[in-house]
Amino acid sequence: MTTSDDARAAADEAARAAAEALAAAQAAQQRADELAAVAADAARASSAAPAEVAPPADAGPRSEIVDVVTAGYAFEGAVIEMGALLDGTPPDLAPVPSAQIRIPLAMLNRHGLVAGATGTGKTKTLQVLAEQISAHGVPVFAADIKGDLSGIATAGVADDKLLARTSSIGQQWQPAASPTEYYALGGIGTGLPVRATVEAFGPTLLAKVLGLNATQESSLGLVFHYARTASLPLVDLADLRAVLTHLTSDAGKAELKGLGGLSSATVGVILRELIGFADEGADEFFGLPAIEVSDFLRTAPDGRGIVSLLEVPGVQDKPALFSTFLMYLLRRLFDELPEVGDADKPRLVFFFDEAHLLFADASDDFLETITQTVRLIRSKGVGIFFVTQTPKDVPGDVLAQLGSRVQHQLRAHTPDAAKALRATVSTYPTTTYDLEEVLTSLGIGEAIVTVMSDKGAPTPVAWTRLRAPQGSMEPTPSAQMDAAVAGSPLAAKYGSATDPRSASEILAERDAADSAASQQAADDARVRKEAERIEKQAPRRAPRTTRRSQKMSPVDRAVGEASRTLARELVKNLFRRRR
């Protein structure tokens, strides 16, 4: 065979291989399109989900990643639509409407992460997720840090720019408002007051808020233990201060002997921190009636899940407080909800905004509490999405529990930021993307997405142009929010604070009783002393009285005896009145 024959044979073989590859790609695309159509039909069939129309046909040639992503995100059952794949190379990126990026609704209790630098669109992503989750009949809880998430309660307004963007990614946009309930920590701000008792909050979370070290946290735990065993309810901060003060008294030290000592210096530190904490307005957060977490699990009459927004602009200068308070609510959910196992959809999705504040300077016990809660709460039907600036803000043990990742733009302008970027890239599945370059070049409203599939495996990494919220992108007007709070069916339940008899009142009553007993003992001692003095003087007068009485007539003696009896009774009555 000549050289030319060899070349021709090689060319024929290459042509056949190319034809076979093309046929395989077409078959894969056909199968992916069929799966996508099935998933789209299932989503449209859901009575609670907003209606969608088929995405427009793709224009231009497609890269291999389109087929991989299309097949990788074709799920059975209800889904949360995130957006469309961006294909090409910058600056020639174009959305592929047929390659829709989704999260299976049933996998939301595998938790997730929304991360990105300030101003990259995290809040709008949170709103997109919350709107669709609510539409599927699942309640949502989220903290509204800056106040702009409240727009979810108001239908959005279309404009040409918005419609052009949504049309390009295959989103049939319609304005829609989600059923919303507003809450506020202690009633500071607009919303139903959210309160907790100090006893329910517990020493671990309170130590985190106060910034106590490990020794001080341990001592605080001893104080809580003493209060429980002594039947001293810790309702508000005044109760805790009263118990701490009591335990440094002589009576309190004696009561602590069987439990272990309590350093006066440690008590002094805790008291000072509590006073500063109260001066910042924290007294408003602790008290009764305490919030019942079951009220976050309600649905609207039309079947949509109610979005519970914790409005925190009034306390945004106390980030450690509201982040720890969110952890308290999560722990309450974990403690109170029954096991449900794997269900078609979660019972509640909880968005934990500004999550880095929760983990900063946290003790080992506190981190262990968080990790355990995140690991086990999915069996209670609760999904958690942490919202923060970089995945490095979340401890590795917690990050490992998060099945879905929506990563907005990261910035690497400093050595520490560049190190964080490399660490973030290392946590993603294998991909053809140069993630170090892509993550720093994402536009606003774009993200790198990978989720847990309905089979429990990670999906392909996808550069995604995210959907637009159907609610307003501006905050809901304050008058509308005030009206919603006033008309809430929960207003009568949480509107007014109550002040029951608790530790501070019980200890005050004990102190008053002890003071009265001490005064009584002092008065008794004075009476006894005066009586002894009189008795000592009586024998010296007795002989004179005897000699004199011998000279008295019987009538005089009777009158004298009556006079002495009357005098004794007067003295006794005098001391009785003084007592």
C-alpha cells in the first residue's frame, strides 16, 4: 500500500469516527431534550408553581458543555429554576435557553450556599429562590439585612431591559407578589416582635453574643444550671443579672458549694458585658411571649408558603446579635420538629444571611452546635442556605454538608483574597472552566452553579445567567409593611410583652424576707436584753419593798401590786408595738 493509500485510509477512518461522534452527540442531545421536556412538563404540572413556556430555540453553534449541562440538569419532579447556561468565551458569551439550570425541590433539604462579593446580586438570587420555593407551597424564613428583600411582597414592574434579559434566558416573566409576614427582633423596626427567654437562648449562644472566653462561658453554664435547679426562671436579662449578683453574696456562695465555685472576677466580667449588652437595647429581645417556630411553617389560603422576613435594619449595627438569634431559631426548629425523612419537598427553607458573622470568633462548643444542627436538621424537613461573601467564611465541617452552590463574583485584590479564591476553586467538582479566571470575571446576576442532583450526585459546573425576581426589586413601601403587620393574625399573640414572676422577683422577695427575718431577730434580741435588765434590778428593790409592805395595810398592798402589774403590761405592750 502506497503512502497516499495510507493517508486516504486514515482520512476515511477519521471521517467515520467524526460521523459516529456526531451521531452520538445528536442522540445525546435528543435524549437530553426529551428529559428536559419531561422536567418542564412536570414543573408546569405543579399546581403551585408559576407557569412557564418552552424556551426559545438556541441560536448559533454550541460547545460540548451545552450537551453535558443540559443532560446534567434534566431532573424528574418539581424543580427550582435558576437560569440559563452561558456558552462561549468572554466577551462573546450568550445564554442557551434550552440549557436550564435547576435545583430539584426535593433536594433543598441538602442545604446550600449563596456566596459572592458585595453588590454581585446575592440578595436577588435569594429572592428568586424564595419566590419559587413559596410558589411550590414551602414556607420560607429569611433575614432582611438591608431592607431590600421586602420587595418580595410587592409585584415587580416590567421594563424593556428586564424583559429583554428574561426573554434571552427563556424566562416567561410575570409580576407576582409572595405572601409575606414581617418580624422584628424585640419589635425594633417594622414587624411582629420576636422574643426569646434567656433560659431558652442558653449559655452557649449567649456567650457568643457577649464575646466571652471559654472559661467565662463555662461559668455562665454553671449559672444557668443553678437557676434551673433552684427553680429560678431566667426570662430576661434582669433575671440573669439578679442570679449572678445573688451567687456572689454569702448566701449564694454557700449554695454553690455543692456545684463548684464561681470566681468573683468572672462574675464581674459577665455582669459588665450584660450591662453593655442591655444598654445597646438587647433588653427588648429577651422576654415573653417567646416566638413559636411553628408559626414559620404556615401556608397561605392559596397553598403558597408564607415568606417570613426578619427585618433587621434596626439592629444591623449589632450583627453578632441577629446572626446568633438566627442560630437560636434554627436550634429551636431542630429541637421541636418531628422526623420526616426524605420527602418530595421540605417543610421549611431557612436563609441564613451574613453567615460569616455567625462563625467569627466562635468557640468550639458553638461550632459543634452549628455543625450538628446542619447535619441532622435535614431529617426534620428543613433546608438551610447560608448567604455570605466567600465559602471560606463557612467552616469546613459545615461546608461539606451543603449540596447546592451558587457562587457570584469573587474579588482577588489582596493576597488573602487570592488565597481564598484558590481555596474556593479547590472545592468544586472537576470542570473544563478555568474557575480562578471565571469567578473573578462574572457579571452582576451571573454565577457559577453546581447542585445535588435527584440521584444524590453533584451536577456539572455551569456558568449561569440567573433569573430575575417576579417581585419588586425595590423595598416594599413602609406604609404597606405597617398595614401588613397591623393586620397580621399573629399581632394579638406577639404584639404586647408580658412580665411574669421570674428570677429577679423571686430573689427580691427572698431578700425582703431575709431582711424582715433579720430585723425580727434584732428586735427580739433587744426585748430579751431589756427584760434581763429589769430582772437584774428587781432583786435589789425587793427587800425595801418587803419591809415597806409589812407596814402597809391590805388595801395599800393590793393597790401597789395592781400598779406593778399594770406597769409590766405597759412595758410588754411597748416592746410588742416596736416589733
